[in-house]
Amino acid sequence: MSGKSNFTTGRLVVVGAVLAAIVFGCVNIVSTQLFRSARIDLTEQRLFSLSQGTKAMLAQISEPIRFRFFMSSGLTKEAPQLAAFAGRVRSMLDAYVAGSNGKILLEMIDAKPYSEEEDRAVAFGISPIRSSTGDRLFFGLAATNSTDGKANIGSFSPEREAFLEYDLTRMVSELGRRGKPVVALIDGLGLTGNPQSGKPEQQVLTQMKQFFDVKPVEGEFETLPENTRVLMVVHPQNVGEKALYAIDQWALSGGATLVFVDPNAENQQGPRGGPPPDASSNLAKLFSAWGVGYDPAKTVADPNFALQTERQIDGRPTPMLNLPWLALRNEGLKKDEAILAQLSAIVVTTAGSFEAKKDGVTLRPLLTGSADAGLLPTAETKERTTDMRKLLMSIEKGPNPPILAARLNGAIESAYPSKPEGSTRKDEHVSKASKPLNVVLVGDADMLMDRNWVQRRNILGTEVAQAFANNGDFVINAVEQMTGGAALADLRGRGVSWRPFERIQKMETEADRRYRAKEQALQQRLKDTEQKLSELGRGGKEGSNEVLTPAQMETIEKFKSELLATREELRATQFALRSDVDRLKSTITAINVAAVPILAGLLALFFAFRRPRRAVPSKKSL
């Protein structure tokens, strides 16, 4: 009976283990299919989660969009460093599908070499990546809507990982609209040119017309053109109450608003081509109500970003730094903003600055001065005979670098308690911002003019515009982003999935610093010792052939022993420094590999010991 009982128990254990394995496999298969979009994002920068703006945009998709994700199976084998990035791309695509309520369909395509899928990838404009064997690998996305709308990301680049959500949201937003977005333009500077004076259309407007349907707005308007997506206000002067009210209500209703004001527009022409009586622009009434501080009597001066120009000083041309003419670079461009991420330089001339003046109103900087920047009186800087060197010590510095361009955020209030008298607007009056703002303020209008960023050249009889700054790119990027509404306007660089071991890097940097210092000391000692040996070998005289004395020989041996001891000390120091790093790496690896199994085992033992045990009934002998 005992043998039979043991055989039955063992058999039950085997059967139970097999059934457990089957159940485990089934649960994994079912959960993979049913809960693919279910996830918990524990990353510090929420790398695998969608922003609220993107979620709202996905909820408004009205027609189906198909994603075709081309990823060659051999890509991660060829470039293992792309594995984590590829996983994040796939996870984000799944999140878009889940958030679209069935409007986005995802198709995974393994574009293997010499296959039909490879031909499809090429046809959709996916850029190939050459492998070490010469085969073409693909890692891109093609998207189409229900009509003839097409958009793609030719190749996912790790350099754009911080803007992965921005690129995907922009693609969906682009496919969700039909035709070119309408941009209503209030042009107070002359971007459209003047055929009578021979002034051409400015390049920034020419480029805008390639991507957008630009419709000028003039006079005392009360409404914007139909289907307007962005209102672009350039150098507003003497704007009437009805037009101001229309701008105010558009911005408070969440309408995309891009404003360029200027304390001194050098490119503005007055009557008959002469200087204008007033070259400054402002939206004082709106700015005051919105909680925005802007003073056209002050201009930003920055000795770090200033351009070198010639000024007439005492009747002679003198080269010097033109403090209010700036080429903004590096820290002056907020690279975590998608519209500035790929740009290198923005040139502004006599720009104003902004600051928040009310509680609950904030400015998110786009363009700023350097740490040494401040303000100067506009009246002094615009005089062509002013010696900028004398103004250098007069720069008024604030606690933070001046803001030359920014996004306006907060619950701003209307500049009008009610509709102005005589207004014929049918829309209901908005007294306070009811939707997230989509407003960008720029303190220089001259940046839009060719002089600030384009050089025209004559090549083989054809005039070609060549850009030396990214002013045009900034405007196109800003308008493009703003056409996507709050979903795109609120997306910033969200970090990358690769996170370095900061403590290890710090230790390695410290080790390298100490090692380099020791190495330099050794090299100097070696150089000194070789020089002394050379001098001893020559008997201390140039061209001498004297025989070395015993004392000199003893000194030489002493120097050689010192060299050997120093080298040995260097090796010991290097080993000691590296051992700390290696020890930490080994500890982290052990924890990563063993922590989960050990934790699972401890939990199993804990529940096993806590499980109540039943008394085994004794068998009665027959």
C-alpha cells in the first residue's frame, strides 16, 4: 500500500507541474493579446505614456488611420544598441492604437532583403539602413488616412528619441486635416514686399506659402478668414479696438496666436521710403490684461551673443560689438522644445523682452539671452553714432536672462469686460481663457526679414537665397506645431530611454582625472630624468666624450630605479581606481540578475510557512 501511495503522489506532482506549465503558457498568450496596451509606466520621465494633449487629439480622430511599421528582423542583430529604442517605438505605437478607440490600425511589417515587403517599404518612402553585409534594413513608419493623405517617418533616429511623441502626434494631426492649414496674417512690416519700390516678397513668407494657405487680414477686421488655424500678428501698430478684440477673443478661445512685436523695427519704411515716425510696436492693452510685461523703451543687450559691426564714431567707421544685434546660439535656444531642437542660430536685431506680471500666468522661454545679458534704453541703442563700448557697463541685469520669445500659459483674462461698442461679432464674449492657451510671443519682428537670415546670391544668372541662420525654420516649425493645437504646443522633449549609470560615470571621470594628473606628472618626471641622464652622459658639456665617474653612474642608476618605482605606483593607482568601478558594476549586475528570483523564492517560502497544515489522518491496520 505504501509503494502504491508513493507512486500515486509522484504521478500527481508530475501531472500538476505539467498542468501548471500549460496554464502559465495560456495565461501569457491570452494576456499578450488582451492586455497589450495595458501598462504601468514607472520611468522617471514617463517615456512610455502619452501626454494629455495627445490623448485629447486621439479622441477626436474622425477617420481611420493605418500605421505600417517597417522594422527588419535583422536590425537589432546588426545594431544591438537600437534594441531599447526599438522597443520604445513599438510600445508608443501600441499606446496610440489603444488611445484612438479603434481609429488607428497598426500593421507590423518585417521588410526582409529581396522580399515584397522590402519593395513596399521603398514605395512608402522608408529610408533603408545598410547592414555590414550590404543588405537594406528598415526602421520607419508609413501612415495613410481613408482618402489620399500620406505621411511617414523615413527612419526612426535615436537622435530624435526625445521628440518621438511629438513626431507621431504631428503625423496623426497632419493626416486628420484636409488641405493646407489656413494662416491669417496681420502684416505691419511688409513681408509681402512692394513691387513699386522693388522690394521682393520676404523669404519667410515664400516658404510659409509652400506649407500653409496664408491669407492677409487688413483694416478694422472683426472676424478671421474661414478655417483659420493660426493667427500671425507681425509688428502691430495702431490696431483698432474691433481688431484688438478679435485677437483677444481668438487667443482666449484657445486659438493659435503667434505675435511678433519690436521695440525698434529697423526694416520698417515710412512714407516715401523714409524712416517711420515710430518704429516700435506693442499690444499694450492685451499684454496688460493678459499679465505680460513688455516695454518697447527697453531692448535686450548681450555681450556674449552680440554681432560684430561697424559704427560711425567721431566720423570714422569703428568695428565693435553691436550689443542689441544678437546671434542666439547654444543656451539661448531652448533645445528641449521641438521647434528649436534641430536649430543652430537665430539672428535678432533690437529685440524686446517679456516677463510674467500676474499670478497664475507663466512664460515658458523659447529664446533667451545669456547670463550676461540685460536691458538698455532703445533710444540710445538705435542711434547709429552710439559707441556701444560706453554702454557695456550700463546694461541692466535681472535675476534671470531676459526672455526674447516664449509660450504664454495660464488662465489669462480678456482686456474687454464686454463686446466693444458697435461690434457685430456673433460669438459669445469670452471673459477668461476657457481652453489651454496656444500663444507664442516674440520680441523682434525684424527676424522675419531677409536681412536677418538670408543672403541672396546670383548663381549662373539665377538669384538664389541662402540661409545663414535658422529664422525661417523657427517660424515654419512654430506655425506647423501650432496648427496641431494644444496637443503639439505642449509637447517638449521628454528624455530618452537610455539612462547612464551616473554614479559609475562620476567615478570613472574622477578616476580618469586622477589618472591623467598622475600620468602627466610621470611624463614630466620622465622628461626631467632623461634630460639629466643626457647631461650626465655628456659630462655636462656639449660634445664632451669624458668617461662617467662612479658617482655619475650611481646617480644614473638612482634615476632608473625612480622611473621604475613611479611606473609601478602608476599601475597600482590605476588598478585601485578601476577596482571601485568594477566592484560597483559587479554588484549592480548581481542585483539585476539575482534579485527577482531571490525575491520570488522568499515570497514562496513566506506563503508556504504561513499556509495552515492539516493533520494527516492515521490509517487503521486491517
